[in-house]
Amino acid sequence: MSLISLGTGAPLRLRIHAGLRPSAKEEAEDKRPLKPKRLPKTVPLFPEAGTVSTAEVRSERLARQVVQLILMNRVNVEILERFNRLGLHDWWLTAGALFQTVWNLRSGRAPWQGISDYDVFYFSEDQTWDAEDQVIQDCARLFEDIDADIQVRNQGRVHLWYEGKYGVAYPPLANASEGIMRFPARCAALGLKRTGDDYLDLFVPFGLDDVWNLIMTPNRTLPLSHVYANKAERWQKEWPQLTVHPWADDEK
């Protein structure tokens, strides 16, 4: 298990999760340290010969490289360091804040260049707007000294407004991870969070190849071809070397 430093304090252990995390309700009732429902495969720093495949070693190495680049954006570091103060159990820093930082550094740009906002997904069963608005206000106060647009949204109530905004029905979610898995582009589907004093958790349901190689591949979980096309056009202007795969296999 790799060790990652946020710049202050003891290094954190990097845990890689490819499956869904437990819901906030399950974890709150459990009262035990956070554990995924399906234990992720991790690679020890000094594995015994023959116990770890080459693919697993490469996956662990790539995850470490990606996280190290993400942490070169100081806004990401500040969010990871502070967000737990809000007392939210199930949350992730996600989307452009992460993969666009990697794209910037891989393209020779400043880590924060072209990043319009920093998305934080959390999950709460309280579906009222007042409750979400309170979290938004608390977040604004927590990061009032940070010159960045930090957008925090409760994934427990996205289904209430999503269809009105995007014209597509959206199923109710059970945790914040499920929200990450519904981005229209796979490169956006990753999350990073600090868990307690010991762990840095990385959620990568589609792997990290697209993030590392500046590739945009559709995630057809929802019929969002129009959203995908708009993002592709905008992102290619920002990162001209981006490779965009069409939404439909027969699309030219």
C-alpha cells in the first residue's frame, strides 16, 4: 500500500477502490473504520515474488502517479485537508478538479489552469433544499480564504432536479459513489477523499487510463450524448491534444 503526503502531517496510506463504497447510513450504523463492501486489491510495497501480477503493480503505480499530480494543485489539497470538518461521512472530491489537474500537468500547464470549479459530492438522506443549502453555506465559510469555486452537492437529492435541468430521468442514489459513476465521460468518474488520520481513498470505477492519457470515452449509463458532445467541444479547446471517442460506435 503506497504512502502519500499531503504536505503536512504523517503520510497517508493510499487505498484504491474499484467498487462502490458503503452508504453513509451503513457506515454510521457500523461505527467501525471505513471499509469497502468489496475489498480492493492492493499491492504491498515489498510483495513476495509471484504473489502480485504485473498488471496489479502497474495499476498501483499509475494510481500513485495520478494522485501525486492531483496533489500538485493546492486547492485540491486544501479541500482534502479541511472537508472532514463539516462532519459529512460519505463524500468525495471529484470530476474536473482531479482529472483536469492531471491533464494540465501532463500538458505542461499550471495545475489549476482551465478548471472552472471544484466538485464535492456528498450523500445525505435529508432531501430538503434547506439541509443542502446549509452545507453549501458551511462549505463557503470553511473555504472563504480559497480563491476557487467549490461546489458541494448532495447526491441524495439529485434525482429531484436532474430531469428538469438535463431532460433525462435520474434514479435515486444510495451513496455519493453512485453519483460519480454517472458522469457522461469516464475520465470524470474518479473520486478522492481523506479518511480519518490514516487513509487517502481513491475511487476509480473505470480505471485511470483515460485520465493519464488525455482520453475522453463515453459512459452511457444515462442517455447524455448532448452533454458529452458539449463537454468534448469545450475540453478540446482547452486541451487540444485530447482524444475524444464518439458517443455512438457508428458515429463519425
